[in-house]
Amino acid sequence: MTYVLPYPEIKKIGQDRPQAKPETWNATYRQIDANFAQILGDMETLSEATPVVARSDSRPADIAAGADYAVPVHKVGSGQLVVFVEGLRCFAGVEYTDVSETVIRFTSAIPKDFQIVCVSTGAA
């Protein structure tokens, strides 16, 4: 899952006397707590989602590179879709392009007898 954290970059607190004061630490702890709250909320959402699995063990023909391939409904770019080809995890932007909430395009041709498993952990 891709996290959009409230504080993507937390400034490191220095060891020097002027920087190591309670107000600086308190602000930093608040930022860390906000990030953890976001991560925990995302994990809770994922654990409540019922995964949808689409499996294809064979097709009449190879899937050409760049051809549309139907996948379970998911939110584009959210990390809700996980794709495996022959048991190996594929990544958006590398092995496939996430085109729409129901379509991806593989960057390489996929032989007709390769197993493809797509798992969606959430609706669009």
C-alpha cells in the first residue's frame, strides 16, 4: 500500500543544547504520532476489505505487450491491486501500467500458458 503521510519528512532533532528542548521534542513526537495513526488506519481499512481474486491459468493466445487486461475493480495508484505472473509479484510502473479501475497493460508479452493472479483489496 502506498502511504500518504501527514508528515512525509520529519526533521531530525540535533543533539546540541539549543535544539534538544521539550518544545522541539513534543512537536516531533506529534508528527510521528500522526504518521503512525495514518498507517494504523490504513492497516485497519485493509484488514476489513474482502479481497477479490481473479485467476487466469491459460488463454487462447498470448497477451501482447501494451494490450488491455481486465482486473478486479480497484482505485488506480492506491496499491489496492496486487498482480502476480507465474507466482512472481509484478509492480505498477515496472511490469504493468495501471490504466483504469478495471484495466492494466503489461509492459511485456505474457505467454498464453502463464498463470496470472490479480488481487484487489478495495473498490474504486
